[in-house]
Amino acid sequence: MVGIESRPQALLVLGMHRSGTSAVTGLTGILGAQMPAHQIGAGAQNAKGFFEAKAIARLNDRLLGLRERTWDSWSPMTAVTAAEAPELVDEALELLESEFGDAPLIALKDPRICRLVPFWIEVLERWGRHVTFLLPIRHPVEVAQSLQSRNGLDLQTGILIWINYVLEAEAFSRDKTRLFANYAQLLETPFETIGKIRSLLPEAQLKSDSDVRKAVADFLDPSLRHQKETTGQPLPALVKTIYAIFQNWALSGENTEDYATLDRIRERVRRLITTVDDSSVALQSLSFLQGGTTAEQPASRSEVNMTKSELVQGLEALRATNAALHVEIDALQAEMRLRDTEMRLMAQGVTQRDHELATLGKLLIQCEAKLETNHHTYQRMYQKRHTLDKVVQSLKTENDRTRSKHIELQDQYNLLNRENTELHALVARVENERHAIASSTFWRASAPLRKILNIFR
């Protein structure tokens, strides 16, 4: 197992609904991991709590919607990446801050994340967290029975959902730091499982063993395990193989030789389920696929002893599958014919476009010739404008000189006008004074004397 990094750590709990994810997440909280601040409240199905944030679960519903899936969809899906929904990445980062703050160790749990691992790995790494994984495993029949009790889903649908959740969670987290934990073993020998979980987490963030033991004793209650696989519910060999592999990994650690088997099963499931709409038919059809491991061969041989009615049911399932495939083939052939018609129309369209392109090519040549002519005309006009600019500049200079001369003459005029006004005023005063003198008694009395003086001049 890869060594624990010194960065703050995010533990992703990847488990199918009703697989003990709440129990193992609660245990990580007892060990010291930070739980979300705004949790879904405890209920009849989870008396001790769910330990998951409601807002993050709703965000995951929207992420599944990008693939037209819901939490209970039982068909395979391709990974949702952060690049597809940058606005949801920003929202996820805000939710992580709101729910966990700067806690050095957090536990993030929502079963939907099994199908959304690539998205959350990128988000958590952007948040600066080292990501590790804890994968609780529970028998598929128990999971299906619990879903039937809680949600009213039939057993076949529950098992198909389990298949896709666990296969996608394993594939998306492969080659990462992870641990598989068996739910039944957790309830029977909890401290053995807790010891394994401790090895997955940074010791500096964990509580002491004595504190943990008392809290675990109060927290785990085997009586809350409402479903146990005792019904002998028949399962396809490949479903048994999947559970057997994960059960062995939980007990003894991962075996890399099992990867190829899981990849083959996942591809077989993908090819088969995508052609069937009915969960009952899909599960019966899976019964005719081999699991792919030596451990399952005894179970496969025992199934050879199926009763006649079981064989008839299997045959009917195959017939239904075959009919569904024929319907799909007919649809594909109809689509091929439609595509052929579309191709012929497209070929005609291409010929028309070629003719239009040739016409446009001629127009383009004409436009280029006109453009060249216009360019020469522009150059001539530019030169004329340059000459006119010089003339304008010369006229502007002359105008400036004339304006200066006008101002100078205007100043002279104003000066002369003022002088003229002053002279007129002086003449008026002299005339007034002369008139005053002429009208005076002295002037009249001195008139004979002035005449005598004029004679002698």
C-alpha cells in the first residue's frame, strides 16, 4: 500500500447503497476523521445516522443527470469528468469548504460517488487533499433486500444496481491507495477491521485506541443489520464471482490477477445490459455468462442441475434477449437505410456546393481585380489628398498671418477711435467755452477794442 502523504487527507467511502457505508463512515469519525457539518438526519433505516452531506448528495444527483442517470439506474455509464462541468467543480469546492473547513482529515461519503469517482478525485486534489479510498462490501442479496424494504425496488433491480456500483467503484479507484472492508466481518470482529482502517489514515490525526474502543462499543449494534443472506436467492455465476473477489480482498488484500477477471465481467455486463430494458430479463440473461474464476467453477457446475422450470425460464430470458436484439438490429438497419438516404442527399449537396464554390471562385477573381483597381485609385487619391493637405496647410499659415495682421489693425483702429473720441470731446469743450465767451458781457463790450487791434495786426 502506498505510504500516507503529509498533505491533508480526504477519505472517500465508496460503497453501494445499504452496504454499510454509514457504519464504516461513522467509525472513521470515531477514529478522528471530520464529518460534514450539515448531515442528513438519522432515520428508521439508519438509526445512528448517515454521515453524509445533503447538499453534496443533491450535487451528485445533478452529476448523474449529465449521463441521464439517477441513483437507482442499473445500466453502466461512462465517467463524468471535471472538465465537463466546471461550474459544478466550483460548487463542489464551495461545499467542501462549507462542510469540512480546513480539517486535516475528512471522510466523504455518498454512495452515488461510486459512479462519480474521477470527478471527485480531481475536485479533492484541486482542494489540496491526498485522496484515499475505503470500499465496504456487502452481499448483493442483502443489499437488494434492504433496497426492497426501503425503496420498494425488486430484488433483480437491486442486484443490477449493486453490480454497476461496485464494478465502477473498483475500476475508478484501481491503482489508488484503498482498502476493502466486509460489512459482515465489521459487525462480527469490528476491531480487526478498525485496525486495517487505521493503517489507511495518518496516525497523527487519530484518537487513542482506548478512546476508540469505548466509542465503537456504543456505536456498532449488530441488531441494526436487518437483512442477512439466508434465503438461498439464486445468483448469476458472475455476480458470485464479483462478490467472492471483493470478499477475498477484504480478508487477505488485493490480488492484481483478479483485475483481468473484473474487466472481462464489466465488459460482458456492459454489452448485455445495454440491450435489455427489463431488470428481470437482464439478470436472468447474466445467469448464462460464466463468472471467470476458478473459485466459481463449483457454483457453475451446480447450476447445471437446474430444474426444467428454471431452464425454461432461462430459455425465455434468452428468447426475450434475442427478441430485443432483433428489434435493435431492425432499428439499426432502418437507421442505416436512413443514413444511406442522407449520404445520397449529402452527395447531391456536395455537388451543388462545388458548383456554388466555382461560381464564388469566379466572383472572387472579379472582386480581386476590382480591389486592385480600387487600390490604385486609392493611391492616386491619397497623393492628391497629400497635395491638398499641403495647400491647406499653406492657406492655414497665410490665414494665421492675416488674422494676426487683422488683430494688429484692429488694435490700431481701436487706438485711433479712442483718440478721435477724445478730440471730438475736446472740440466740444472748446466750442462750448468759445460759445460761453461769445455770449458773455465782456466779449460784447470788448468788440470795438478787438476791431482796433485787428487793424494794427
